[in-house]
Amino acid sequence: MKNAEAFDPAKLARYSVFRVHYEYANQEPGEKLFVVLKHGKKLLTPYCMCIKATSRTQRFQGDKSLLNCCISYKAGELPFFPLDTIIDPSNFIPMLHATLSAEATQGRYRIEGKMPEDFHKKLIQAIKGHPTIEPKTKQILLECIGEKLKDDPVDSN
């Protein structure tokens, strides 16, 4: 699972999709798909804010209100989603560039492609309408993609 060119996590563009070996607590480690939102630094440590895509869609199929606040793709609709896939904006994670680099060095990282043009609009709607994301977190996610939760009030002076 290796890319042909040298890896630089900072070059991952917004809405790039990448596959990387990742270990979540209480889950089997393995390849996971992520969508890039933005890059940043916290305490001088570079990271990439991402949303994890999931093919475990059962939970969403049973809760239409939750499904309506996510972005779903049918199997094969995008070449990097061979199974039905959900992108739930509440499933975001800051991924350290060092983690990505380490996985790339081990051959456990690959850029899969980029989300389609309409993804930005769908993501805004999903974040704003999501029932379980707190307003402060919605604002952070929207700022990651260059948007705001609400427009600033117009100064009438």
C-alpha cells in the first residue's frame, strides 16, 4: 500500500482521501479511510484534521435522523469506496503528521483520491444539521473548511 512519490503529509489537499493503518481503542487495528479537512499545529506539532469514513453503515441505516446528517455513498459510487460508505462529521480526528509519516515509512499509507466537487456543500449541511455535535465543535469543524456556523452580524454604523 505504498505511494510512488516521497511522502509529505502537509501536501495532502483539503478533501483528499487517504488510507492508513490506524489503531482505535476497542477496535481491531487495520486500514482506515480518512478525508482531509485542514492542516494545523498545536504546540508546534503539525497535524491533519480528518474525518474517518466508515463502511459500517448499520447504525446509520437504523436511525434516519442520523443518516440525514451524514454523507453517504453507495458501493462503487466513488472508486475508493468499494462498499456503502458513510462520512459522519462527528467522527473527526486530528491525525499527527508524525503518525502519517511513520505509517508511510512502513508502507501502510496510500492516497486514494479526492472527494467530488459537491462534497463541500454536503459537508456544510451535515455539520450544521448534526444532532450530536455541540455548537462549539460545529464551529471548529466549519472553520476547518473555511466556513462559519453563523454569519457575523452586520455593523449598522
